Amino acid sequence: MESLKKISKNFDTTKKEVGFIKIYEDYLKDFRFKKNKILEVGFTKHSLGMFKKYFPNSHIVGLDIREEKVKLKNVQTYVGSQTDPKVLDKIIRAYKSFDIIIDDGSHINNDVKFTFNYLFSHLKYQGLYFIEDLQTSYISRWGGDPFKMNNKNTIMNFLRSLADSIHYQEIDNPFYIKKKFDGQIGYVHIHRNIAVIKKEKNFYQSNICFKNSVYLGMIKKRKNFDLSTFRDLKKYIRYLIRHIINKLNLLN
């Protein structure tokens, strides 16, 4: 049985040059002989050919802004932008959901975030989402920021927000509003210039917080605020003041 590394020697793909092949194989080996649906955003005939050889039983879909003829069994290609809802909807209508999604598209920070936001709901639970070329987070040309590492508009900080979504029940703020990906992220693994996100149900309760409050979890023993008592009212007001101050700081 040929490894992905060995298979890749027969294909001209940049995934070899940047060290992604071993990472892909480490994460994808358990998917290899299953009947997967795989979407590669930003493809070449070589990348699709390599993945088709590695996944003989899978149906593979490619999306790219360039038209490229690919004649492989159970491989379908689409021409269009990764930020075009029309072409994304066309793919979703045809395939419903995917086991693996790979973003090797424009690498523009806003494009990557748009595509993730659009497609993640169509990734199956236990599925994997790969984002390549994270270095563009630090390069202005692709919408990155080489000076402000905590710029929320970059891919890297978007990935950090997904890590926060893993721990959303641990956030000590009873006024916290649940976000789109909270409870749906199993892990966010960041390697050099590539990230792997696993979609997994993650709704188990915090062992410290209750309803996003350490006070309710550890002091009240998992009971709600009783605002008729001075102690609870004081703690509730403190939470509220901190929440308002944080909101005001975000506006500045």
C-alpha cells in the first residue's frame, strides 16, 4: 500500500515543497479507504490526481477560478471564486455535505474566512477542514498584518477565535452570547503554515462554570442567581459592569 508521500512523487504539487504531505497523511490515514466526499478549494490536476490515488473510494470535488480539464473517475470540477455564493451553493446542492474540505485557494485572509463561514456547516461531524498557507496572515499583500499580531482580521486570529469556541462554556461571563461555532469544534491544530480543524460536537458542561459563571458553578454549586439576596445581587452587578466596560472598550 503506497503512502501519500510515495504517491506524491508522481505529481507536481507544491504541497510537497512546503512539507504538507506528512501532515495530510497523519490526519487522513483513517479516512483513506472510506467512501468520502472531499472538496478542494483551489486545485490543480496534480493535487486532485494525488488525492484520488490516495482515496480510491472517494468522490472528489475541485473548485478553482481557472478552468482546468481533469478527467478522473469520481472527480468533478467547478470554475468560480471561493467567495461566490452562487458557485458554492451549486456545489452544496449537488453534494450536500463533505467529510474533508481543503482550502488551498486565494490565501487572501478575508476570502479564507468567508469560505470557512460558508462551508463549515456543510462539513460532517468528525470531518476535517484544512487551511493552507497561513503565512499570509503576516503579509499585507494578502490582507495580513506584519505588525499587529492580534489583528482580528487575520486568519491566525480567526483560528484563535475557533479555539475559544472549544472552551465557550468556560468563559466566566454570564452575559456571554453563544457564537456560531461554539460547541462544534473538536480541535484546532496549527502547524507551520497549515491548520487542521475538526468538527465535533462539544457541548459537555464545564466542571467549573455554570451558565458561564464561576460564581454560580463553584460558590452557588450550580444554582442560578437569586437577586433577592445581597451577595448574589452584588456579584451579578459586578459581572454586568465588567461586561459593559468590555463592550465599550471594543467600540473604541
